[in-house]
Amino acid sequence: MATKPIAQAYIDLGFRTHHGLMEDATATPWTLLERAAEATWPSSSQSTHSFVRTDWDAIWGSYDAVTDLASPFVLELIKAYLNAEVVVVQRDFESWWPSFQSEILNRVLDQPMAFIYGFICWQVMGLRAVHAMRKIYFGFYSAKSKKEIIANSRQRYDEYYAEIRQLVPPERRHEYTLGDGWGPLCKFLGVEEPVEGTPFPRLNDTEAHMAEAGGSTNKILMSAVKLALPWVVLGGGVFMFYVYR
């Protein structure tokens, strides 16, 4: 499960990098991600379409490196991009899971907020964000409810990293621990280290991650308000007309 510091490091090294919480959420290709989830975990839909490299190119083909949103699909991406180099950043589950659950999982699964977010994203903004994320999470964790996701979370987390290490040979895989600095990462990627004294992007703690995730959600909601405002005003005008006529 990649984090913002490593994504920022890629950017600082000159790589075109996709990190969902650093991107404009309203510009994310949610419909394609929903289709990717349906293709990756067919039990989540009636889809019979299997994603191939051209399909993945349509989502992330313009980037050199992908992180958080791509993480659930990493096994499929590894098979599609046979020469890809993989940097494995495995955080401690106990420190990662609480922030992921509270600021990401709860927002798209808990009612009534999931319904509200889903309605605003789809009906107001035309974004399949909540629909896509629900299919991704249910598929990735082999679950049909939030309760099952939580029950499967630790086992799936460990299996996920084991599968990556089994699939990617050592020469194309680098085990990076946040705090290792520029040296090991740059050596693996075959690039020069930044100017001496350049600090490695700061490790995001739980509070920073929660604020970042919350800010992404708020950005979507504020964009929705701007789009919906003319209709709200018009609706209010019609309501007032019928009340006072």
C-alpha cells in the first residue's frame, strides 16, 4: 500500500507519477476504474471483459509510476507490463489500517454517508467514484460487506505482499523501507540522487493522512456544490413561488 512520501519522491526524481490523493479527484477516470474492478473481480458484476495492456494504458498509460489507486490492481499490472520495476513499500498493518478504514473505507461503505457521497458524485457530478471504490474494495478483500472486509483485512494484506514477491523476480523488485533515504531507491531506479542535502519527502503520520483523505473528499463535495447551486437556487425559487402565490 504505497504512501504519499514515496510518490512525492518519484516526482522529485522526474517521474510522471499518479497518486490519487495528490490528483484532482474530479478528473480521475472513475468509469474506467469501475470497469477494471469488474474485470479483475468478475464476481462483483456480470462483466466478461478481461483487461489487457491497452485497457490499463487508457487509465495510467501517460504515467511512469503509479501508487495508491493502482495498488489493488498491482498483480494484473505486473502481468500486463512484463518489464515493469516494482518498488515494494510495506507499512506496518497496525499503523496503516486505522487511517485507511476511517478516512477511506468508511466514506464509501458506511450509511448514510456512502449513499450521500454516491448520490452527489454520480447524480450531480457524473462521477462513478463511490461505485468504483466499492467494487474495488469488495473485490480486493473478497467480501460482500464491510464486516467481511474487516474480517479479511489482515490475511488479505499479508497475502497481497506475498503474491507480489512471488510474481516479481528480485532483479525487478526493490524492498523499500520509509526512512532509507534516496540512495537505495535511486540506485534501483538507475537515476542520480538529488542535490546533497535534499530531504526525502516526510513520512505522513496518521493525522496527516486523515487530513489529506478528508481534503480530497471535501474537494469533490465543494465541486458538487458549485455544479448543483443553480439547481438549488432554481428549486428554491419555485418553492417560494408556490408557497407565496
